[in-house]
Amino acid sequence: MDKLLYVAMSGAKETLRAQAVNNHNLANASTTGFRAELSAFQTREVVGSGFASRAYATNGSTGWDNTAGAQMSTGRDLDIAIQGDGFIAVQGRDGREAYTRAGDLRVDPNGMLLTGTGLPVMSDGAPVSIPPNSSVSIAPDGTISVVPLGQGPETTATVGRIKLVNPPPDALERSADGLFRMRDGTDAPADASVRIASGVLESSNVNASEALVNMIELARRFELQVKAIRTAEENGDASAQLLRLT
């Protein structure tokens, strides 16, 4: 009886955890540059004295979907999208260098180049600063050029270069804030082979239809586990009743 109850209880708990991951992906189906998190169920033996006759279910992250999202044309000069593999280097809230695929950039009143979520975009060792200008353009290699304020279009100045990196996927870890960081705590080196396109954005790679189907499947799985717990309780009550009759 306790075997059934333990398996059903752990299964229900881990199903809720899987549902949380799936719902997080679904909530970010329209987030620029978002990569869907992957998770999977596994069976684990209960470690302890006696025979290995107890098992329980676990659900854990298995990484993320590295497939690129669709690219949407915006025509906005500060919207950029990585072409192929690679990441844009930004400064996280903790001050450490982190990496993202979200290229919805903007310039704040202080001239700092920021992502749509307000993170400073990094150059080599420092955030990118944009001087007063009448126009800004970003080249495929990340070089930023401006037409100084009060000057004509024939006067173009290079003010910096966005740091683009392409570390191996197994060298990265995903943080709770959705950014990627190096597992060993170092900063990834700039990679001159990474290219970007201006005037486009990369959408989320979450398949909303698939996530909705998975949400329904997980809900039914949870209901099945709860039903098994109720069955174990009913069987326990019936066994106790039989013992009272003997």
C-alpha cells in the first residue's frame, strides 16, 4: 500500500514541477530571443536499508532548446538579431557579464545602450555609451556608428562595438533571470565570426501549440496521480475494516 502511495505522491509533486516549467515557457512565447527550457521525468530508487523495492519519480531540467526563433522585420535601426549561433554580451543585475539573444536595444537619456529589459550592452570590458547623435547604425560585426548631432550624413563616427560571443553550449548555464553565463565564472571571449542583422528581431522559440498540448497532458497526469492516492486511501480503509471484522 505504501508503495502505491509513495509513487503516486512523488509523481504528483514532480508533475506540478514539470507544469511550472511548461507554463514558464508558455508565458514567454512572445518574449524576444527567449529559449525554451527543457525538462524530463526520471525514475529514482529510494536509498536506504532493506531491499531496493521503492522508487519515486523526479523531474529536472535537461537544458534548453537551442533552436533559433523566427526573425521578424521591424525596420528599426536599434533592433538586431544574431544570425546563426552566438549571443550578445550584457551586464546582468549582479554586475557580472551575461549573454542573451534579445536584441531589442535602446539608448537611455544618459547615452547608455540598453536592452529592452534595461541591461547595459557590453563592448570590450565596459558598457557601450552612445554620444548625442542624429542617427545610429549597427554593422553586421556589431560596430556602432553614429552621425554626430548637428553634422551631415557624410560625417560618420565609430563609437564602439557590441561584444558578440559564441561559447560552446555545454560551457553555459542558464540563470533564473533568463540570461546565460559561463559555468566557470569567467567571461566568454569575443568571437569575430558572429554576425548580426539590423532592423530585425528574433522571436521566442517556444511552440505555443505544443506547450498548450503539453499543459493539458500534464494536468491529466496529475489527476491520475491524485486518483491513485485516493485509491490507496480507500484500499487502506477497506483493509482496516476487514481487520476489525476478524
